[in-house]
Amino acid sequence: MIELYGIRETLGVCEEVTEVPADLKKFADNKNFTHNKIDKYKKIKSLVAKNGIEVFRGFTDVKTIAQISETNKEFQRDIDENHKNKIINYVNHSSKSDIYFPEVTLLYSYDVDKNLDKLECLKYAIEDLKQINSMETAATMRTFGFAVFKFDIEKDKRLYRLDGNHRIEALSSVAEKGENRMISFCILFIPKNEKYSQEHLYFYLLNSKALPVTSNKIFDLVTKADADELKEFIESDQLLNTLKNTQEAWKDLNEEEKQVLISVINEILNQTSNQNIAKIIIDAIYAYNKYKQECNIKHNLLGIACYLKYKRNNLEHFYKQLKLFNKWIQKFNYNLDNFKKFADLYESFNSYIKTLKRRRYIFVAMEYEKKYIKLYKDSIEKSIHRIQGTNKLHNFKLMEIMNEKQDDNIIEKIFKNIEKADIVIADCSTNNNNVLYEYGFAKGLKNKHIILTYNEKWRQKTINELKNIEHNNEHINKITNNLEQGCFDIKVNKTNKWANPTELEDILEEELKTYIKNNNYDILDDD
């Protein structure tokens, strides 16, 4: 267990302190201390902030920070080794008394339904330290927000590095050779639920560099470019020349939209010297204006429209991507007013689309029976076809169901296939031991969507076959009795009963839709 000590504070709108904090009063009661009067408390802390983001600031060594944090690989680029080495050289070749680094910023997300004060990981120090023996000490510690943050390396999910990733990596490399430096940190506590998260917002706010130009005089300059003294200057400047060559397209945009346009053109120009950028901008503005008439959209969508057209120059592909992008921001409740760098926003969107298109494997655990294997294959393929009929982005693949061919490595292959699978279908019609064992193995793995099914006709057929065997075997009698009592009862999963192929197809289609929805993959591609 790692414990960090620092200052806990809310960064919100300030107001004058009107009362002593409830936890300090409670602490004083438990210790039989006399309450400090509010006037005395206000001399130390006159202002308090409410309804803002909660942060925890302090100091610790870089090895500890590296242990409890990690890169968000979905949204951050790979480490720039050249930049990292520059930091290492700075540390190794500078006077030790002159070295300074700004604080690193980390993010801790927690369930939005939980009160932050109820989290076990973050406590005011007066609640955690047992040796406090005076009201003066307690009041001072609480007034300044002195708190403790506890992190279990074995159990807790690591914090995301919002800012300072290269510093942490570089200083960690230096620390491995014996020089473990003290650094300052700030942890942001961000609420999160299944439908909405502000993680991405804060990542972009802290890493955005492509800030928009603020002066609208640029547009006045472009519109007056016919003057001899301005024409040559404008034609030699990429931004102004692009605006000049797209003037007819942007002339009716409002001031906010023009501001976005300047920002995105600058961003694209920093990445390319493409001579066709004017055509890109004209097409994007046309698509944006058309889309604006059809839907209620934010002005910032103009920026991503331009950037999408730059990345997806094919016009038909561009229109589809723009429509998908708008569905993406609506699904995750993103506010485009908070995003300044369209490249990062595009990469995040593109990463999500790649995730949607990733092939997802379906594994079927069932007793070997040719008739029912064929039935399952046909039903699964039809269910996949139905899903792809409404969403072309999804890519499901049925893994081979067992066959009669002998294979010495069959058990190993089965377990590898279950590990690889995203969805596991287990048919419990015959209470087959191997099927139930494979179900149990899948249940023990993370992120597996499990579908339990059974067919009453197949179950009854199995019972009849067992009863027709001439035997006096206690084990067979037990199997028969279990089957007669019904399908194997697994409380933690719903067992779906089907009587014909159509019912099975409907069950599988609904389960695939549930899997898609639960993983936030339900952006429809109706075109």
C-alpha cells in the first residue's frame, strides 16, 4: 500500500467561509476537544470553493509516481524518445541545485454514484492519523486541507497521466541508475459512469496546443487583398492565401465559425504543404453548411469537418465519416467547445472506429451432435448478417465448432480459442460436463460476453437414449435424473430456451445487440 500526503482542495467558485467543516466538528467531538469558533477558523482560511473539481496536490519521488500511473494508450501518442533523451541530458548535465520541473498531473476516475468523501482512497488526515492530540493541530491540518491518498498497487487501476508523461519516463530512467528525484504532483478526481466520462475532456484541455487565432481582423485583411500593397503579402502567407482562395465559401459564416476555421487551417498547415488545401476547405464548409441546415450542430463541428476532409479526401468517404463523427460526439456527450486540437480529437474518433471494426470472435461450447452443430452455425451466421444489415462497422466471426477429427491438442486449442473469443455461447441442453467446464473457464476470464442456451427437444432426446441403455449403473441414473429435473441451473446467467431455429436466431441477435450496447459500440451506420 502506497500512501501519499498532500493538500486536498476544490477548484471552484470561491465564497466566504461561514462555518467550521462538519468533519472537523465530528473529530473534535470524538476527541472531547473544544470547538474552535468560526472567527478563529476564518483567520486561517477565509475562503472556500464549492462545486468544482477536486484535486490532491503534494510531493513524492518519481519512482512512486511511475508505480501508480500509466499512459492512456488510447489517446496519447507513443513516447518521443528524442524528447525523453533531452530531459535525461538536462538532468545529467545540469547543476543539481538548478534543476526544476513543473508538477505532473494525474487523473483518478471514480463512480459518479459515489460521494468522493466516501472513497477509501482519499481521506482528510484528521480522519486517518490517530496520533493527533490537540484541537490546534487538527484545526490547522484540516484548514489547509492536509490529506492522505492511499493506492494499492496490486488491486487498484493505475492513474492516467494527463500531463508530464515524458518527464515521468525520463526521470524514471534516471532513477534506475540511482538518482530518484522528488517531484510535485496534482491528482484530479473525475466522476465517471457507463454513459459519460470527462477523462477525455481533461486530457485534451491539458494537452491542447493548437489554440485558435483570436483576431478577426485577418478576415478584413483578406477581403481587402486587392490593394497592391497587400496582395503580395497575402499570397506569400499560407493561412491568408488559403482564406483568400476560399473566401466565397466562408463569407457567410458567423464570427465563431470563422474563428474555428482559422484554427483548423493553421493546424492543417502545420502538418502539410498540400496545394489542394483550398479545395479541402471549400468541400468541408459546403458539407458543414448542408449538415447545419439538417441538424442542430455546434460551430466547432466545422473544424472537425475540415480536418476529416483533410484526412479523408475521398468525398463520399468524407460524408460518411462526418455523419459518424456527429453520432460519436452525441453518444458520449462531448462538448466540442472544450476541444482546441482537432488532430487529437480526430485520432480519438479514429481509434473508436477502429475498435468498432475490430474482428470479434464467437466461440460455441456444445456437445458433439452434427444436427445441432449445423443448426447453431446457420443461426449464428444469420444473426451476424442481421446485425451487419443495420451496422456495417461490426465484424463478428464464428470460430470453428468442434468436429470428429481426432486431435491430440484439442483441449489446449479449446482453451486458447475461449481466451481469444469475445463472445462465448454455451449450450446446456444435455448438461454435458465438458460444456459446463468450458463455461466455467470462460466465466473466470475478464470481458467475456457469455450466452447460455438450451433446447428442450435435444434434452428429452438425450434422456430417452440414456433410458434405452440396458444398465444398472448409478452414475447413468444420476445423469438421467438431473436431466429430467431440467437444464443445468446457473444463477448468474440467464439461460435462454429455444425450440426452433427462428427462436435461436432471435436470441442470438438480441445477445449480440446487448454486447454491442454494453461496450458502447452502438453507433449505427444506416447508409
